[in-house]
Amino acid sequence: SRGLGDVYKRQDQYWRDGRWQDMEIIREEIYIEGQDEPEIHLVRLTDRGPVLSDVAAAGNLATYHIDAGETGAARLSTRVVSLSWTALQPTGMFNAIFDLNRSRNLSDLRAALSQWDVPGQNIVFADRLGNIGYQTTGRHPVRTSHQGQIPGSAADGEGWDGSVPFDMMPGIINPEKGYIVTANNPVIAPDYEYLLGLDFANGYRARQIAERTEALGSDITPGDFQSIHADVYSLHAEELLDLLLTIDPPSADRAWVAVKARYSEEYADPERAEALREEDLAFIESALSLFDAWDYRLAGESPAAALYSLIWRELYTLALGDEGRGRLFGGVSTMESLLYVMTDDPSHPLWDNRESGDVEDMEDILQLALIEGIFQARERLGKRTNRWRWDDLHTIEFRNASLGESGIGIVERLFNRGPYPVDGGPSTVNVSHYRSSGDSFATTASSSQRSIMDPVNPSNSRFIHPTGQSGHPFNRHYADYVDDWREVKYHPGRWTREEVEASARGRRLLLIPR
């Protein structure tokens, strides 16, 4: 008969090292407009971080359930979840940046990077003497028994045992091959003794950069690097097409039957359905002919790139969407990695779409995805296949992080820019991610900056980033970089005072202390 508050009493202790220890309690006062008194929130802290379940019970971080004790009596038990996170600890980031700016040699630079804790980064560096290097940074915890993907049990001793020593972090200086490639890909060997993470990009981008660099040889110009930055060749598309094009369109009747009813009620008439079947199979053959001369580039104007992308989304949705109860797990890059493994086993259980009622193998899913993707293209882009464009589907909008999300149309139109058509995809060098689920191919993440640096002559360096140099929407520099960024063009880097003053053309902003 007692309420939850009577049974569940706040416990401000936690079990650690064989004994109960007191939590630290922080009193937060949150002032809300229209209220005379603040809302009071007590934050409980353990040596493994703040308790999340005090504010996230609705998210199932705290669970309340009835357990049967030794006597069979029911009692209410609770589970408390805390978060230990390197970003909640004191940081050496600012010292690292200050010391990096004062580094005069590689020893100074490595000493500075040893302080770079949160967030971890892939750092590449070069000097005017011709030295090049790479270094992984970050404070990476050494876990006692699990990988940190799900909460561990403090009572069972799961936790952290220090962090990975900096000298054991991946790094290299002056490799024999003469260049270094890093594109969010794994940088450790399978036998590396520490866990640095589990969510890496697949190796397509890194492989394409390496192949382009090898082909260029030793005499590489800034223009060559510009070409690599702009590269939208898709190694994944090349691999996928090798599978898809083994399917003979007239033999895909089962797939056609499975998807046709979703697009027109006309198929209900048997006579009309037969005519439509002939039209559909001819259209399928016409659409697939787009791949005959395709160069596997996800260029914005490419009809084949649009068709490939629609087929690819259908493929991984059909194969993997049922595994997550209708929700895909991971991004498009993760889908590419999973399908890469699955293609070695055409009968892999993941190929089966458990929601269909049948048992499918790889060829079944390929056929369904092929027909579904072509039907999608016809519905979304029209019947004239030569007019299909990838950038009619794949765009980017630059949204202001505060007022651009206000929900007020006139304000959002003032602060946001786009959508603009863009090239590329999740695994091209000129990277442009989109969500793995849903119907949209709108860009969710892309290159935030492109730089080509010349250590010998810094004034020969160049860079570009999206939008512009001003954060004021009425300033002419608020979005004047967008087109140059989209077209992979650059602006010169100004390194000397004379260059800066000359380019300023008399405009100067003075910041005067009060």
C-alpha cells in the first residue's frame, strides 16, 4: 500500500573496494523565468563520475522491479548508473595547444601532443626540413574487464586501470614509403594490446588516397593534392556493381512481383499488369545500362551515382533493417563494412529478411534491392534516366546551431544557407555522409576544412572551409566560401604581417582593453 517514495529511499553511498563509500553531493540551483524560487537538483558523484539515472529514469537507465528475496517476499530494487568519461576530468588540452604553437622541433611537438587528452585526434605534422609524422592522441582508459559499450558492474570490479601510455600510442615519423594516410580508419594492428575504440571508418577512403598518392610518385604538386581532395571515386560502388550486374533483369521476376504493387494500383488488373511487366522490364534494362560506362564516381551530375545510391540503401535496409527491430544500427560506413563481410557467405543468416515470411539468401536480397532501387529512382527522379542526377537527392544545408534551429521560419531563413547540391558519399575522399535510415540523402557530416600546407614556404599554403569567415548573417563574408568549398577551390593562407595587411585593404578591427 505504500507509494514508491516510501519504499525507494535515496542512498548516497556506493560499494567500492569492499566497503560503502559516501557520494559527493552537489546542489544545483536552476533559475527559471517566471518562478521566484529556483528548481533544486542534487547531483550525486562517485569516483566513476556523476549518477545519470537520477535524471534519466525514463530512459531505462534506472530500473525499478520486484525481486523475490530468500523468504519469497517481494521487494523493490534499484539500479544506479554513473558515467565515467575522460571529458569530465581535468584537461591538458590548452597546455598542449600552447606548447604546440611554441614547438621548434619534433621533440617539442611530441611533448606537446602527450598532453592532448580530450578529444583524441589523428595528428599529422611536417617541418621545413622534410620530416613528416603522425600521432594518435587522447586519454584512452585501460578497462579491467569490458570494452565500455554497455554499463559495467562496479560491484564486480569493472572499471578503469589508468590510461594507455603515450609512448604506446600509434605514431610514426618519416615512414620509408614517404607519405602518411589517415582518414578515420583503424591505425592499429589486430594484436595491439590496448583498446583505442570500436567505431572507425572503413578503409575505402584511406585506400583511395594511398592509391592516388602511389600513382603520382614523388613529384607531387599542390594541384595534385587538390585533385585528391576532390576525389569522389567510390571503391564500394565498384565492388557492389560487380555483384549487382551478375543479375539478369528478365530473371528477376520474383523481385519484380514483390515490389511492383507498392508503386501502382494498375497492377491489380491482370491484363494491364502484363503490359506493365513488359514496360517495367524494359525500363529496368534501360536503367541498368547507366552502369555500362560509369566510372564509379559519385559526381553530382551522374545519373548512375543516383541509381547506385538508391539501390545501395535498399540493399542494406532489406538485409539489415530487420536485425535492429526496424532500426538500422550504425552509419552507412558501418553498413558497407558489414555487407563486405556478408558477401563472402551468400547464405549468411543476416541476408534473410525475417519480416518477409520467406527465407532469403544474398541473391534474393540483391534482386529485391535492384528492382526496388530502380522503382524508387523512377518515382523520385522521373522516367528519363539520362536526366537523373545524384545531387538532386544529395544536398547540404548549413544550419546555424542556435537561431537556425529556432522553429521560426523567417529567423531560420536568415541564419541558414542552402540546401546546395553536393558531390561525394560516405566513403569517398571528398566525404559527404548521410543518414543510414529514412528517405533523405541530405548531408549530415562533411569536410569542415581542407588545407594544403607548405612547410618550406607557408605563404604558398591554401585552405577552404564551408560558409565564410563572418558569423554575422548580414555580412558579405557570412557564406561567400560556400561555392568555393563545394567546387574544392581554395583561398590563400596569409602568414606574414605584410600579406595580412595587404589583403585587408585598409580594413582593421582593433580590440582595445577597457
